[in-house]
Amino acid sequence: NETEHHITVCRVLIQSAASCELRPVLVQVPKRLPAGYVISEMSLKGCAAKPVAFTSSDPDFTVNTDGTIITVHGLEITTKRFSVLVQDENGMDWRVDIILSCKDEASQKSSSAARKRIKRRWRPLPFSLIENDRPPFPKEVEMIASDSSATYSVYYEISGQGVTLDPVGLFTLNKQTGMISVTRAVDREQYPQFNFTARVFDLNGKERDESLPITVNVDDVNDNAPEFIGSRFFTVEERCRAGTRIGKVNATDKDQPNTSHTLIKFTLLNSTNMFSIDPFTGEITAKTNTLDREAQDKVYVEIEIRDMGGAPNGLFSRGTFVITLTDVNDNPPTFKEKLYKAKVQENQENVLVTRIPVEDKDLVNTPNWKALFEVTKGNESGNFRMETDPKTNEGLLYVIKGLDFEKTPLVNLEITARNEVPLVGTDTKWLTVPLELSVGDEDEGPEFNPSILYLKVKENVPNGTVIGTYKALDPENKNSDGIKYYKMTDPGNWITVVENTGELKTANTIDRESPLVHKDMYNITIRAVDESDLSVNNDLIMCSKGDTLGSVLVEAVDMDKPPYSTPLLFEFGADHDGKWKLKDATDSSVVLEQAVAMPNGLYSVPLLVKDLQGFGKEQTVNVRLCTCEREDNGGICGARSASSSLGSLGILALVLSGLLLLLLSLLLIFICSTKREKLYISDDTGTGGMLLKSNTEAPGEEVKDGALMLIPGAEVVDGSQQSGLMESKNMTSASGRYGQSFFQGGGVYNTTTQEFGTEKFYSSGRYDNNMYGNATIQKLSNTNTLDTWKTNGRYLDRKLAYLGDEEEGRYADDLLKTYGHEGMGSPAGSVGCCSLVAEQESLEFLNTLGPKFRPLADVCYTTNRTGN
């Protein structure tokens, strides 16, 4: 039952642009073309570029992504001409003309008369649907037919995806005609293709042909705008080079891949002077090398993505991306002022002079921002140090070595500020600023030059012989006017100092063989006081005691006479920082105590000291707070206190001195207690003498409680083996401060404290010694000296009361009484025991006494002079 079929076939001629030279293609097709009928396949053979998108100018035809031209729906043609627009991968557009022509039916029959059907077949070939097609529905899309329908009465059935499987009921079939219809719109992004099966049966239900797999392709329409994917945040260093890659913008499109519907173009909508973007890759790069974080640390860029290759009819989306500029050190620290000025008092050390603020535009608290300071000019002598405040980034200028107003009243410095890391991306250099430092003048004490004076003198020279002059200069006016000189230490009382001139004269016999002479050298100490007359011991040591607040005794000396001197008033100066407080003030001293805990170091405390008339000035007390190795000698920082051991000569001198004093005491008691035998001593002056009990005198400045400080250069000097070598040591400072140390051995009388001693340590203007009247050798520390004075006073009171109560009358003679003039004949004048002085007399005769009576005479002289 083979049947011969005659089909009318049309020819299709395809012409392309001249540049691609596509040859015409003739295709024979039936005159009636069903929907989905494949006409030809487009290609750009001979062209270098690959096609990526096709667009038909005739709505009856469409072009798949592979270049296949198919009919959109069934139609009947005689001749047809349309064009296809082809876009290649380089973005070029090509127009291809398509011409459909058909032969007449007779010639077609003759050409196919010999052909016979050998095998039944289904038609049509695979067909397509337009996604999201508009209503009304259902719409006929294709008719299927089997050649068996020419012989049998048949009906058709379909099953599979879109029919009996999800999405169920999308396709329906007219069983008698074989017309397939779609019942609703289809989303290609959800269902790009459907595959189901068609079968044909006769009326008896017998299948008359093989089952036919049917493929329905859903043609894409551009119904989805592109979308951004991935991160929208990028970072890049400021001052980077032009062309530096910053990041890539990623986007996607749900439409059919590799079509113009998914061809995305990237466009930068702002900040085009700073950045650029590749239109098809989305890569962002720096457009300039002047990106500045300090001007704008975050840049918000607007980017548009549009499909259809950026065509105006393409769908688009827009998004904002953040580009953060990271910091580099492209800004040096800048000074807020063109010139800085500061002031510091002379002689101050380790003090903060001023703060120098700077500005840095780089990121705060980074090495690009942190400043380092240096004194680049004016610090040749190493007087200054600079640090940085970690919180404020300010420069801190310290004076670490004291300045001298008389030498440099104004210091010009140059300060340079830099960062912890080098500058990059800029031609700017580190900046400098000048600083004028004014040095304040202090009323400094006189200065001896040289500090140690060596004099040669022969032993046994007459008393009153001038052996030299030791003058000091006031550093303010460079002269000696108004300076007064006082003897501080003279173990044997051999020398006197002329108060107004500094002349040194012999007062007693100078004995080279005396135990006071060490290696032919005898030491004395001289103090010079300027016209201010009011001086404070302003170099003190305070021993650190952990959490316990320390204190130190501050003593002042006023060389004026009452009522122009004591009692003195102590108060803090204008620059007091509140870290100290004053307590336990006396006529000439006050206790300086810590108000808060402080670390070890050197502190300057301003003190205003006024006399009884309200005159005075502000002085600076330098307190060194340190960990003391020993505190029993007033405190010594980082050094061992002087040795307290005595040699054999010292012990011998101590014993001899004690015996001498004992004999002298017995002699005085014997003379004062004998009625029948009195010793008359000639008194040329015609006046009476007196001895007064001295225990009522307040403790002197040498025995006040306080810290001791050893001054360098104050030790005993061992000179060459020359006869009669004498030494005078500098004991001056601002407003008469003094502080030297010496060692004394043997039974020697001291003119300052009116005491005998067998050994002595002298430091920072205070010393300890063994007191006359003690049964054993006792060394007094600064903490018990005042108690010892009181103890001696009570001892003398008890002794006087005891002697007055004795039955024998000779003891009563030791009571105080007034004696009249004893007449002439004694070169020493009247030395009546325990007598009262009726009037002031000249005591120059004391200089004529021998060395054995010199201590007793000096007691009378000093007692009379002080009025005690």
C-alpha cells in the first residue's frame, strides 16, 4: 500500500554583506510550511568573528541561537524576502538578506515522480514557543500527522512533560486533527524546553506508527534585567598609580545565555575623573595617581549594567559600590605656629619646658600619624631632650642639663618633626620650626674661683699673719661687692676670716705635727653669702620609703640681726604644683613633705621665704627623691656613706682630748668652790666676765633633722708632702647655700656648735659629733641631736641643784653670783667663775691665749656674741 506523495518545494537564497561573502543557499521546502519548520541554518563562514545573536526582520520567522531559521507558525508561501541581523562577538552587526522562492507544481511533480515513500514518517520537526506570550489562550502551536492517516481512520494521543507531567495541562491535543495547543504563558527561565511523546491509533485502538518524540523549545524574549552579584566593596591605596586594578563588578542575566539578551554592558555614572570601568568585563581601575584619602576616604560610585549590549532598548539595573582609600604616609606633621617661645629658669634640670602641638592629616594612631621630634639645631651641648606624648602626639621639650643665664640668656632651637615611617607619594619633606627659649635669671649665690684654693704657710707663724685672700664673685654682676665670708669648718681654730674682704689670717699656732694635719695638709671650709643675706639649703635628699610619703627639713639662714631676721615665714611660690606641703615650721626651718606619691627623681619646689619685716624672695629647693643606701647620715643616694671607723691616732687623740677636758673641769670646780684661795687674773678692760648656761639655746641649723647629701669634691684632700699646706674649700651656692663633707679626728673643739668631738662626718651643711659630758663616745644622728641638747640641759640643771644643796659651804660657791672687778695684773682679764657680765667688753684678748685654753675661750666668745 505504498503511496507516492508529491510535495511542492520552495528555494531559499541567502545573501550576506560583501565582507563575509556567504554564498546563496537553495533549500526545497513544501509550499505549505508548518510551524517550527526548519528552513536553513545561518553561519558566517569566511568571517573571522563568531556570531552571537540573530534577529529576524520578518515576524513569521525566527532564528535560534545556533543560527537555525524556523517558521513561527504554519503559513503558505509563493515568494518571500526578509533579512536577518547578525551580531558578532566583536560587537559588529551584519545584515543577511533571505529570499524564498518556489517552483511551479508541475515541474515539481515531474522531478519527484520517481520518488517513492519507503517508510512512514511523522511531521513536523521540533517546534518552538514564545515565552510569556500574550493571551488569549489556548493557542494553536503545531499540528502532527502520521502517513498512516491516509490509510486508516486514526486518532492521536500525547503524554509526558507539560501534558501528564509537571507542568500538567500546559499542552492539549485535538485527537482527530492532531493540533497541539498551549493553554497558558510559559517562562523560559523556568522551562526552557519540553519533551513529550505522540502516538497514533486506529479506531480499533491499534497503534499504527512508531511513537514520535516531540521537543518544544521556548524561545527567549528579553524579559529579565541584569542583576549584580558578588561584593560591592573595594579598597585601594591612595596615591596609587594610574591603571591600578581595584576590583571587578560581577553581574548576571536570567535570559538565554550567549544571546544579546544577556550581553551586559557596564557603565560608570559618576567619579569618572577618578576611576574607569571596562564596559564588558566590569573591571574597575584607577584613572589617576592623585587619589587622596585625606580629601575623601570613601568614594561611592554608581554603576549601570544594561543588556542587549547596552542598546537603548536593553533592560538595565543600577547599583552603588564603595571604594575605600587606604592611608599612606603622604602628609608630614605640620606645626600650628611659625615660631614657638618658651621660658625656663637657669640651673634647672630634667624639667619639661614646653609642649609643641602638631597636626597630621594621616590616619590617627598609625605610624603614618605618630610624630617623632628632634632638636636639630641648638643642642650641640646636649642640654635638651625631646619626647612624644602618646595621647596628644605633642612634642615635649625637656631641659636635661641646666642653662646659665649669664652665658646664654636666649637659646635659639630648631625643632624637626617626622613620622615613624618615611613619606611616600609626595615631594614634601619633613618640616621644622624655630623655638626661642628665654633663660630666666636666678639670684645665684657667689662662686669661688678656683673652687679649691691651695695656700702655703710656715708653721708657727705669728697670730694675725695674713696667709691669703679667698674671694668669691657674684655671677650676676661679676664682682665681689657686698659679699660676706664666714668660716664653716676649721678643726683646730687656726684661721680667722675677715667677713667683708675674705682675708685669711692665722688665729692660733699652726703646728705641722698636729694630728689635724694629714699629709702636710690642713683643711678649712669657707662660705660666701651675697647681699640677700637670706639663704635656704636648696639641695636636699629625700629617701624613698615605698608607699610611705617622705619628708625633709628645709633650713634657712638670715645673716641680718633682729628684728630684721627670724622668725622666718615659709610658703610655696607661684608655680607650686600641689605635690608638696609644709608643716612643723620653726623660726628658721620647715618640714617639706610629699602630698602625693611620686617616683624617684629630681624635683624643683618653689619656696617663698620672708623675714620678720616681710622681705624675702622666691627660691627653688631641689629635692632628690631616691632610694637611699643608708639613712642614718641624713640619706645618701646611690653612694656609700663616709666610713665611721677611727685609726689608732684618732683613738689616741680622743683619749687625750677627754683627759684634757676632765682636768680642765676639775680645775674650774676647784677654783669656783674654794673660799679662802681665789685666783685673781688681771683684766685690762676693767670689766667682769661671765659664763652662761648654753642649753637654753635652740638647736642650731647644723643639728636639725634633715636629709644629708654628699657634695662631689668635698672629701679631705691629700696634697703633696709640703710643710704647712692649707686648703680652703668652696661652700657657696645661691643665697648662701653650702654643702660639703669632711672628716675630723681627735679631741678638737668646733666653733660653730661649741662642742668637742672625737670624730665627725660633715655633709650638706649638717654634722654629728660626740657631745661633751657623755660618759661614752656617742655618735649623734640627725634624728636624736635635738634630744641630746635637751638632755644636756637637764643634766646641767640637776648638777647645779645638787651642788647648791650640799652641806659643805664650798659647794655652794658654785652657784651663780656676780663678782666685782678683780683689778689689774692679769693679761687675760677677769675670768671669774659663773659671773654675770655687767656690760659689753672687748674680747680680743682671747686671741692671745694658748692652744690649750683656746676651746674654753671660744665658748665664752661665741656665747657672749650670740647673747645666749
